[in-house]
Amino acid sequence: MRRIAFFTSTRAEYGLLRPLMAEVAAREELTLQLIVSGTHLSEQYGETWREIVTDGFPIHMKVDMQLDSEFVNIASSAALALKGTAEALAQLQPDVLVLLGDRYELLAAAQAAVLSRVPIAHIHGGEATEGAIDDSIRHALTKLSHWHFAAAEPYADRIRQMGESGARVWNVGAPAMDNISKLDPVPLRDLEAFLGVSLSESALLVTYHPVTLEQDGGLAAMHKLLEAIDGFKGAIIITGANADPGSCMIRAELQAFADRNPGRVVLVESLGARRYLSLMSHVDAVVGNSSSGLLEAPAIGVPTVDIGPRQQGRLRAPSVLHCGESAEEIRHALAQAISPEHRELSARRETPYGSPGAARRIVDVLQDVEMAMTAKPFVDLRCTTKNDYSRPD
């Protein structure tokens, strides 16, 4: 019986891992193991481990990072993640550890796996997010991992460029497409009751995360975002910022904005994947700097206004409008996004991230591939420059 372990630390990453976990759990030849950490265990971030249990997945180990969202302390949190994950792997003895994404705690989990001689399967490698420290972490995860599941062919190419063997790289598409294709939508009246606002006319779904390569973490740009949407006449639903450095100040400002606009603006710490995707289909546009505006929104047929550098470098559907961080630029992009012409374009649901079935494609590989922890070959792309001293004459 092959043991497939998953490490999850945030609501967003869990939402993408969930179809894979369900696929593993459904196969008699495989055993699902689950290590839960990060914001899942934090009361401040909604204790989303409860959602995992509600979904029917057993949690085998919890790794408390004593989460702190400031730069000076995240190294200590990462150290606790390294220690706790190593202890979890020693107890669970998995055949492979599955990691998705690029957060700093995933790098700690990957270190624990390498030191524990547990091979890693990494999902969503090869991508670029030029406004965040995640970029470096993602590429480091690629070099620590044995198998790579890319969301698009350009990303698979980039993984190969990094010296990874093509035999270990698969373009499977984004797992988010599975969630969308299998979504059982929450009825509109239930969404409105949960949020306490009407969605029958106009609405925006806003998510703004810290921009970790900017000096102020994106706080000034977030103020400009709030200034730009303050004149919007419909409902504004804001989801909580993630636990990146700088999130405390951003969360406080978002809450203050919601408090100033009762009945029109609501801040929800965690909607859960089903509510989030259901809500997305009822809004005029997705606004902010979250990857969901580039992954899920185009596939659902909703326009996106992507602000600033945080997602710069990612593949974009035609429905995604990128803009600068001034209030004027954001207003202009929002006006274009909700125009009839752009909404019609968005309704085509064009996406560069493949078709549903990523979970099945990934698990097929994990079920059949040889799992021994062996040395990885480095594929040396032949250099054509004059000073290539590694090439024989």
C-alpha cells in the first residue's frame, strides 16, 4: 500500500489540494496521510482545519508553527515547521510528500522531507510572481523535488530549464479546474444570508495580500485600492489577507473599511472553497492581487482586475486586466472590467491553465512511478556561448 502524504498550511492551498486528496482516498492501492499546519491552526485566521475535517479528511498530524506574520519572526516559525514536519514524517513514514505552491513554510516542509529521505512531488512549479519572496521559494522547491506537476506548458519548460529531467515533469493543468468542474454551487439566498448583503445587483469580490518585496508590504497600494472602490455602488465582499509579512496592518485597514461601510462592505476571514467559488460566479469582477483572479476567475467567466506586481509574471487569460497601484489606474481598470464588452469576453471562459482532470493525472503518476529516494539527475542544457568551459573541445 503506497502512502501519499500531503502538507497543507493555508485555506487557499488546501482548496487546490482537495481534489487530489479525494482522488487518493478513493483508490484502494493508496493510503492518504495529512499533515496540517500554518493558518489552519490559527484562531486569527479562522481555524480552517475544521473545514478539512468537515470535508471528511482525517488529520494525521498537526504542526504548530506559532505563526507570526512579521519578517523578523517568520524564520522562527519556519524552524518550528521544519522540526514538526520532520517528526510527522518520522511517524507516518510516507512514500512521498506532496507540496503545492510557494509559501515559506513549504520550504521548511521540503527541507524536512529531504533530510528524512522522503521524495517530494511538487505542484505549480515553474511559475513566476515577481512581486513576492515566493518566487525564490518556488524555484528552491523545484530543486528539492523529485516529480513536478506544472499547470501549463511554459511552466513545464521552465522547470526543465532549471535542470530537471523531462521524464520527471508533467504538464497536468491546474487543480483549480477540477474544483470548478465539480462545484455544487451554494444557492444565492444562502450566500446572501451568510454574508448579510444583497448580491442581486452589483458586487465585487476583493482580495489583497501583502506584497512582500515592497518596503511597506503593499500597504500604500492597498489604501489606493480602497479609495478606488469606495465609490462602487454595489456590495463589496473582502476576504482576509494571508499570513505573509505585513498582513496585520493590511487586515486592520480592511476591517476598518468594512466597519465604516456596514451593510455594503463585509470582511470574511475564510469563505471556504465552495462558498468562495460560488460567490465568484455572482460578482461583477474579482479585484486585488490574489492568484485566484488569474486561476479560478477566468475559468468561471468573471473579469479580473489584477493590481500591482504581486502576480506579475504569471500567464494571464484575456479576461484578466492588469493595472498599476494608483487609485486612478484601478478605477479605470475596474470600469473596463465591468463594461458589457469585457464581461462578454470573460464569459468565454478562456484560460491558459488547462482542463479539468489534473487530480486524476497527478495521482495516476504518483500511483505508478518508482518511489525510491534516489539521486536526481541534473540535465545540463548545452550552452552555446563562447566561454562554455564545461563542454569538451
